[in-house]
Amino acid sequence: MVDERRTTTYLLYARKSSESDDRQIQSIDDQVSRLRQLASELGLTITEVFTEAKSAKKPGNRPVFDEVLRKIENSKANGILCWQINRLSRNPIDSGRLSWLLQQGILQSIQTIDRQYLPDDNVLLFNVETGTANQFIIDLKKNVKRGMESKVKRGWAPSMAPLGYLNDKLEKKIIKDPERFTLVRKMWDLMLTGGYTPPQILKIATSDWGFRTRTWHKKDYGGNPVAYSSIYKLFTNPFYAGLIEYGGIRYPGKHEAMITLDEFERVQTLLTKKGSCRPKGKTFTYSGLIRCAECGCSYTALLKQKILKRSHVAKQYTYYYCTRRTKKVVCNQKKVITEECLEALFQKELAKYQIAPEFLDWALSKLALKTVGERETTEDLKKTQKTALTQAQTELDELITMRRRKLIDDETFVREHNKLNDLILKLNNQLNETKLRQEKWIELTKQTFLFAAYALNTFTNGGLELKKEILHGLCETLKIKDGNLIITPYEWLVPIQKVYPGLWQELRRLEPQMSTANIDRNEAFESIRTRWYTTIEDVRKTFERLNDDSIYIPKLFVGNSGLQSV
């Protein structure tokens, strides 16, 4: 009897599941080598060798496999030599194609390392083995999904860590990236000011800070500037606020949050503002920061060049004017204002809040003592927060029960589930921060008085970005009418503006050259300091009343190279 395998021409097909170069690197070479040895032992004729690194779990995903079947259908060969039947198919579509070719006799033989499949064989055997390979993929998918869902519920993201974080492969957790965490947080700080677009922040991070992505040594890539699209993904990723988004549902994470939930929501609001994310062709210092007090439209800038008659030297001027884009309101603001005049107005406004060094020293000393005295926790507040947290968790459990009983649909479940998870995360953060809230308010008060002491000089001597930060620390909106600056300062600056000028005048009258007796001077001096302490407390109480984590105050300090911002 003639062995049909000897009269069959075979196409050798070898496949590995992973497309990456660092996994199963020897798999294909080992398959080809062992199959050639088998062909030699059995006397099989191999006309071509085909290899590919693609998954077989989906049909139409393997161009080389499709080419093998086309050659079989075109009678270029009538046999396939492979390692196992699961190398050919792990899905019912490709399995059906192979089974049909066998039944029609177009495919005369499938030879694996341990058995042969022929057209006359019982079709059930082939279907069972290909079905087993398919079931392996189904079971694997279920197990992987179950494992990922379990990991998410434990508070850990089953994915690659975003910028600023690293995957701890040993502990299977996500940890801070010591090289990039602080810089990414600084990107969020710039975005929170409202004065920068994502492309501008990307340019600062890349050019000024030298920020680069982490390097992957095994895969030989990374270490590049952040991509344009990635900066938007960064500012819309709730992972930075301590949340894990999986399957459309947000879960509280156990990784260290980079920002608060309030800060994340503020950035989302800034990103959705009209024109807030669009890059501009020409950058002017204060463009986009000023609005018209009459019609509410933005001020824009225009660069003009004027040639001086005497020296014939060209000089450039930047003019700011109302765009008057709305047709609903008639605007009569036709007066333009130069950048020099605009800066003079800003400096005049900042001067209203500037305090002398001795007043800053008093404030810092008082706040240092206040910090020591405010370290005790407020038990009533903690009890209220725990009650609210328990109630939110109960509502979440009831929601899950309702979904399990099919009393609500998927859309409603996902929406309400995300709301409750966000609330639970917020309450947990508040509960954990109860001990630190007083210190946080004191720290904001400290930064306010540092801002008052250094803002004017920092604005005068600083660069473009620093000037913008100072103005955003002064008020929310800058308005111009008839060439005059109209602003509403932040609430925490108002007590300083009201009290400081009078106290400063009183202090000047108590200088040594004045004729006042020492005892009278001491009593008057203490009176000034006592009233200043009251002002400090008023500022602190303002932050306590607002209780807003998104408050931004530029952190100014005096460094070796002069006034700076952190």
C-alpha cells in the first residue's frame, strides 16, 4: 500500500502567538527545525515554508495563513505540515475552512508532529480538536477578564502606568516615577492656572524642563518628547485623581493620587471652554487674559511697526483692543491700549497688596505658631464624614443589587455607579485629610502673604509665563473699560487691601526719629501688630469658609537668582 503522505506536497506553516520580539523568540525556529526533521523521517516533500507571528483567535488576522489556504485552493500544494492543529486555528471560521477543504479532498493531508488528518477521517475527531483549541481561547479570555476585574476591584489598574507612574512588576502595583512624578504634577499646576493650553504646557515641559518619556530597554524605545495627542490624554485621565476607569466604570484606586478630584474636574472645565485648547499662531503676553467690561468680549492684540522720523529706526508696538465679536451688544470701546500702559496698570494694581518685610515676618511667625496649635483633629467633622461615607457605600451596594436583579439597565447602572464611586473617593479623601485641612488652610494663608510681599517685584522682573501666573493669582477676570483696569480681587486678598495701608502709615509714624516716648511707641506698636494678627486670621478663615481644593496661589520665594516661582 502506497503511503499517501509520500505523494503529497506540503506547505510548512509555523506560527507563534505573540507579535512582540521578546516573547517566544525561539518558537518559530524550533518548529521549523523539528518539522523539517519529521519530514525527513517520513519522506515528505516540502515545497515552501511559511512563518508568522500572529494570534489565531480571530479570523482574517493572519495574512500568511490566508496565503497558505489560497495556494491549497489553487492546487499549488495539497498538504499542510504544522506543529499542532492549534497552530492552524483557534476560531470556528478558520477551522471550518480547513474542515471543508479536507472534506472536499482539496486538502489531502494535515500532518502534525504526532498525528495525521485525512479526508476520510471521522469529521468529529477534527472538530473536537479544533473546538478544544477554540475553547482554550474562550476560557483564557474569561480567566483574564476575571483576573483584571478582580485587580480593579482591589484598587489596582490592570494596564500600563501613565506618565509620572511606573509598574512595579514584583508587587504587581503602580507606583510613583521618581524622575517624572513631580514634573507631571507641575504640568497639572500650569493647567490649573487657566493661563496655559495643553500645547503650551507641552512646549514648556519639552523645551524648558527637558521632559522625556521613560525608556524601555528591552523594547529599545522611549526617551522621547511627549506626543501632541498624549498631552490631552494626560489631562483627561482620571487615574491622576485616584480613579481607575475600566469597562466604562470608575473605581477608587489604591495608587497615590497626583491631584484631587476637584482639581481634575476644574481642568475638565477648562478644556471644554471655547478656544481654550486651540493653538495660536502668534503669542502675545496678555492675549486671552483680558475682557471688555462693556460687552464681555475678549481683548486681542495687534503688532504694529512705526519708523521714527529722526533716527529712521523701526520700532514695534503691541496694541490691545476689544474684538467686539458679539452682535447682541453694542460696544463703544474703541480705544486701544499699548502693552506698556497695560503693564503699568497691572503694576499699579499689584502695588495695592504689597506689604513691607516686617509685616511679612509677623505673618509668617504667627502662622508658624498657628500650625502647632491646629494639629488636633475635629472629631465631629470626622463623625459626619464617616456617616456620609457609610451611606454612600450602602447606596452603591443597593445599586449593584438592583442591577443583579435586572431592575435597571446598563446605562443607568454605569452612570450612577460612577457618581457614587466619585463621591466615595471624595469622602475618603476628605476623611483622610481631616487632620491636614487646618494645616492646608494655614499653608494657603502663608502663600497669600508671600504673594503680597513679592508679587509686584516678581511681575516687574519676571518673564512672560511668570507674569501670567502672577495675574492669575490676583483675580479670576481682568477687565478694561475706557483704558482703565477693572478687577475683583480674590476674597483672601481683600482683608490685606483694606487693613494694611492704614497700619503701614501708623508704623511709619513710630520710627525712632519721631518724638513719641518709648512706652507710648511700644503700646502703639503692639496695637498695630495685634490688628495685623486679626487680618491674618481673617485671611485664614476665608480659606476655611471656601474649603476649595482647586484654589491656586503662585508660590513665590526669593532664591539665589532673585525672585522666582515654584
